[in-house]
Amino acid sequence: MAEVQKQPLVPTLTHQVSVPSSPPHSLTYETLLKAGSRLRPLQQVHAHIIVSGLHRSRALLTKLITLACSAGSIAYTRQLFFFVPNPDSFLFNSLIRASSRFGFPFDSIVFYQRMHRAGLLRSNYTFTAIVKVCADLAVLKLGKVVHSHVVVSGFGSDPFVQAALVTFYAKSGDLVVARKVFDKMPERTIIAWNSMIAGYEQNGLAKEAVELFYQMLEMRIEPDSATLVSVLSACSHLGALDLGRWVSNYIFDNGFSVSVILGTSLINMYSRCGNVSKAREIFDGMLERNVVAWTAMISGYGMHGYGSQAIELFDQMRNHGPPPNDVTFVAVLSACAHSGLVNEGHQTLLCMSQDYGLLPRMEHHVCMVDLLGRAGFLNEAVQYVEEMIPGEPAPAVWTAMLGACKMHKNFNLGVEVAERLLTVEPDNPGHYVLLSNIYASAGRMDRVERVRNMMIRRGLKKQVGYSLVEINFVTHMFCMGDESHPQTTEIYRYLDELIWKSREAGYVPESDSVMHELEEEEREFAVRFHSEKLAVAFSLMNTRHGTLIRIVKNLRMCGDCHSAIKFMSIVTNREIIVRDKHRFHHFKHGSCSCQDYW
């Protein structure tokens, strides 16, 4: 039997490495630096280290292991590490940080655990690195264990470790603990401020993010690009155009470089705050525009109902911009749906697969069903669901179909779709509300009561609607029948006056979707004090004539509010913009930009 040649433990040299005998360490270190993060040259230097008897040099091995990690070979990194006798804290720190930096966060955790079990001294350098890993992976349980190690080791007051802990808890969604750590910091770094503000914004607490930003300014802490990106996103959620404009001016007045990220944040802010023309101005002024920036601008046009402009910009992107991605096509199809551009929608879907080789995902199917349904092609929408969507359609598909049935008062199909939807998501109160509204529109109040009783039995409650309005940098929130505002008495009195004048102009309240057991007069009273009406009344009272009114609603506008605000725009001669869950409504001279197509 032929003798099997054993594989050497370390790679062999492919060519002669000539290194003078003195001084060997410095020259070998230079050779390591020249090899950089290239695996094969590193293996050759590794062989030379062993042959030259330098394998006991901790400094050389640490540098070699770090470079091996940066070369993307975690297996080779581990192999090198196992051959190091009694690794010290410096080596562990280097490995923890390098593994995280080059895409091996779980290995960082393994190295930290080995370091902890070895009882080696850990520093703020160690803890900032491993806490960052816990933040990136959102491993709350392990992060809390590390936090306890921080306290026991005496680094609980270290500003760098505290900043890392704030980031960790904010990214993990535990904002209460994040704020406790933040408030205890004797000196808050810009990283800590940014992490806390971003944590609020990313967890749906935009108002808290803005309040903390104001506190930051009061303490004369200068925001950086990361701060401004988070604040602009918070403004987008709140519809806080005044603050958004201030941030925009701050960026340009202080010479900030408008990067792709910052520029895209400005586009989103202006679009979602109702100033799409300013968003386009920012877009046109950007020196660099990636696919995210193009998509943001297309989406901005779409949510305002400017479908033709969205298609035109999409064509420019295809000719002069980066290749569109899946998200871009969602934005284009959504724009078509909001504007009734059925042919353009079909062409866009065809372009997606034929020109770019992208297969439609469920989000694209939802847009197509929404497009066909809104346009009144309900049978075509059903056919699309049956023939074009592989497998079981997502609940969002049936939700789009159900909305179209309500819009076009197709009772029979609506009930059929609702039953399918309730089978898939029986605990979603929004589906019951839609079905109830369909029954109410068809005059089937017995069925309305049945649906409401089903909700009661399941313990489901309709999502609370609210409206936001910003005046003089202060955001005010209103709920239906809200009496918590300091100006409540004046608001209700003025709203009664507005309703009376609107009735004189031809407004007739729509109360079909309100609980049928109420008398007609009571139903009218119930819809009169919806949150968007209160917000409009408050805004008209507290702004000068000619000032544009901007309202943000968290749910879809009801038909009565849509009709009432049309007439309010007549009797007050004011332009009113309402952003609801689906799109923008620009009310002016008694008409809406959606042309009742929403």
C-alpha cells in the first residue's frame, strides 16, 4: 500500500522568502503589512514565522490573526488562535473587534466567552466592542449579562461603555433601560445622543425623539449627520414640516455635505410632510443619487397621487439612473394604484420581469390587486389572485380586495373576501371593521351587529384613530371626542360653527358606518368630532389666513371627514392637506386631489 503523505499543519512556502537574520521581528511585521488582507500571502508569512522561530512572538501572531480575520477566513483565524499558548487580553480584544468588524459577530461572542472563562482582565475597549456586537445582533439576554459584567468590573461609569449600552438597549427595543443609562451619564457623547434619538424614532416614538433633540439643542450640543437623519425621519412620521425645514436650513447653512443618506432623508421628510415640489428640488440638487434616492422620490410622487410624474421619473431612472430594484417597482405600482393608471401598472409589472429579470414578490401582487380593485376591475382582480399569485395569497392581498369591495359597494364579493381574510387573520380588528362598514353601506344593519358581537367575543377593539398637527414647532395630537387640549371649549365651538357653515354650503353628514343602534342625530354627533375635524378646527383657529393647513392621520379617512373638509376649504377659503394611512389629500376650493379615488 502506498504511503499516504500527511498534510502539513501550516502551509508551505511557494517561493523563497529572504529575510535577514537581524532584526527579524520588524522585517516580518513589514512583510505582514505588505501581505494585508490576502489569504495566500498571509499563509506564506505564517510559514516563515514558524520556520524562523518567531512563532512565540505574541505581537506578530496577534497581527497575523487580525489580518486573517479581515481576509474573510474565520476558519483560518480560529486555527491560528488555537495554536497560541495562553492568549492574553490584547489578543482577545483584537479578535473580538476584528470578528465583529469583518462580519463574524457570533465568533466575537465566542471569543468574549473564552476570555471571561479564562478570568482575563477586560477593559472599556473589550466592553464597547462586545456590547456593540450584542446591539447589532439584538441579543437582549446576552447583552444584559455583559452589562452585569460591566458593573462588576467597575466600568459602569465609563462614557464609552455607557454610550455603547445606550445603543444596545435602544436597538433591542428596551427604551426604558436605554433612557436610564442615558440619564445617568455624567458626560453624554454625541454617540449617546444619536443612539437615544434613533432608538425613539426607530421604535415608533417620533415625538419623544423630537423632544430629546430639542433638549440636545438647549444643552448646546451640535448635531452631526447621524442626528439629523434620525430627526428628519421623526419629522416625516409626525408631519412636522416646521422642524423639518429648520433641520434642512441647518444642514445647508452649516455646510454639511449632503450625502446620499442625508439627501434621501430630506426627500422623504418633504414628501411625507406635504411639500413634494421641495422634495424634487432636493433630489435634483443631489450630486450622487443611488437607487434608494430615486425610489424615495418616485414614492413621494405616488403618495400624493401624482402618478404621471412618478412614471416619468421612473423612465428617467431607467435611462440615466441606477437599475431599479424590487422596492422601486413597489413604489411605481403603488403610484399607479393611487392614480388609476391601470395600463401603466401592467406595463411596469411586465418591465420588471422582462427587462430586469425580477420576479414579482407578494408586495407587487398586493399593488396589482389594489390597482385593479380601486379602478373598479374587481373581476380582473379576482382573476389575478387566482392565476398570478403562487400559493396562498398574503392577508394584505385580501385586505386590498376588501377595501376595493367597500369602495365600489360590492356586497357579495366583499363578504366572500372578508370570510377568507378572517380565516387567515381572525384576530385582526381592522378586518372586522372593514366588513362592518361594507354591511353598513349595504344597509344590512343586522349583519353589522353580528360582526360587532364577534369582535366583542374575541376581545378585539378597533384601533384608536388620532390626528397630528404642528404649529410653531409644537405637535398637537387629537383623538375622536378628545377633551384633553387646553383649548377644547374654543375648538368645539369653532367646529360647530364650521359644520353649520359647511351645511349651508351643501355638506350632508355621512353616518352609515357609525353603530346602527344610535339614533340618526346621535350618529351625526359621533362623526362630527372625529380627530381630523378637531385638528382642522384647531389649525384654522391658530394660524393666519392664507397659511396652509397640514394634518397627519394614522388611519384611513372616513367618507364623512373627507366630504366635510372639502366644504371647510370652501367656507374658510383655505387649503388643507391631510395625510392618512394610504395617501395625501389636498383640499382646495371644495375639491380633493384624490378626486374621490382613495
